[in-house]
Amino acid sequence: MGIFTNGDKRILKEFLQKSELNCHDIEKEIDEFLVDLQSEYEENSYVLNEFSEFVNELRDKLQPSDANRLMEFSSRIGRVKRCARKGVEALREISRDQRKMTRDTFRDYEEYLHLG
């Protein structure tokens, strides 16, 4: 005698199908966000270098206190760039982890369905 009744198997199969649709929707949305974020990051990644060159040109023309403020501002913009890069990397990891979790979950469902 099996572990699951026919009704249980049907419910599990329906739940598997619904979970599969939801997981694929989430994966698609994460991947779209990742593509958007990556392209935005790549499109704007050169700005910091241009800004740094501009700061170096201006630094000698400014009063020391203003030059220090400008250098501090430049440093903070560099931190923003690092945060953006970390955001892209984090979303890439989330995307990879979501796909792995989805595969593992579906494999578990298949094992349970074949046990019954």
C-alpha cells in the first residue's frame, strides 16, 4: 500500500504545478531586475573616473578647504559606486540561489510523488 492516496497525489501534483509557475515567475522577475541593474551599472560606471579627473583638475584651482570638501565628496561617490557593484553582485547571487532552491524543491516533490 502506498504512502499517499490518489487524492493526496492529485493535491501534491496541483501544488507542484502552482509552485512551479510561481517559482518561474519569481526567477523571471529577478533575472529582469538583474539585467536592468547590470546594464544601468555598466552604463554609468565610467562617471566616477570622469568625475575623479575633473576633481583633479579643479583641486589646484580651489582654496584648500574647498579642495578638501571636493575630495571628501569624491570619496563618498566612490563608496556609492562600490555599493552599486555590491548590489549587482548580490542580485546575481539571489538569482543563482533562487534557481538552485527551485530545482531542489521540484526534485523533492518528484521524490515524494514517486514514493506514493
